Amino acid sequence: MRRDSRLSGVLHVLLHMAEQPGPVTSEVLARAMGTNAVVIRRIMAGLREQGFVRSEKGHGGGWTLARPLDDITLRDIYDALGRPSLFAMGNRTEAPGCLVEQAVNAALDRSFDEAEARLLARFGEVSLGMLSADFHARLTARPHGHEEIDHG
């Protein structure tokens, strides 16, 4: 089953944007993420509607962050992406007639609900500022100094 990696990808893009001194074009972000600029524009437009990024048109334009990294949580971005499914597992049948399967579904549903609540709570505790600090600590600890891998 294919995993939904949009959250990871968007977080990656936003952290790269934070490292840039000015606006970043959709084309540059698309190269960094190995995707098409149209995909980036679609995602970024949704984030713009939620107030996380802004866009500037024309020469020298592109995407910039609209809020400080410490003011944006993983939960904020997850919600802005439309709350994609967190788990690949699920019930075999949603409305079974079999009482055994009903018992199985009830146990799984409770477990999935509890796990989702805990994961979403954790997402709300982690800011992009925390991710940026982790990145900078890793960058400083590299043997070759402050060179970041260029995705483009």
C-alpha cells in the first residue's frame, strides 16, 4: 500500500524556504522535492489560504513563509493538507453482520482512535521552529562544516 508522504514533503519544503533569504519559486521547490511545479503550486496555494505562506508575483517573486516557524505546528500543516489518513490499516468490513467481526472492529476502532488522538496531540506539540533547530544542530555536527546537501 502506498503511503501518503505529503506531510513530510510539505514540512521539508517549508524548512528549506525558511533557510532562504528571499522568495523561492515553485520551480526551485519542485526540483528540490523531485516533483512538478504544478504540484508545488497546488499545495502552496492551500497553505496560503491557511495563512502559512504568501506569494509574490513577477521577477524576484515566489513563496515565503507568512508566520514564524515557532508559530506553526505539525498539526497545523496536517490540518491544512486536509487531514490525510494517518494509518494504512483498517477494518476488513465497515458494517459486518458477523458478531465476531463486530467485536474485532470495535477493538480496532478504539485502538486506532486512541493512537490517532495521541499522534495528533504530539503533532500539536512540535513546531517547525523545533524542526529547524534540529536541522541546524545536525548541520553544525557534520564533519565538513555547514554544507547542506543541494536537492536541485
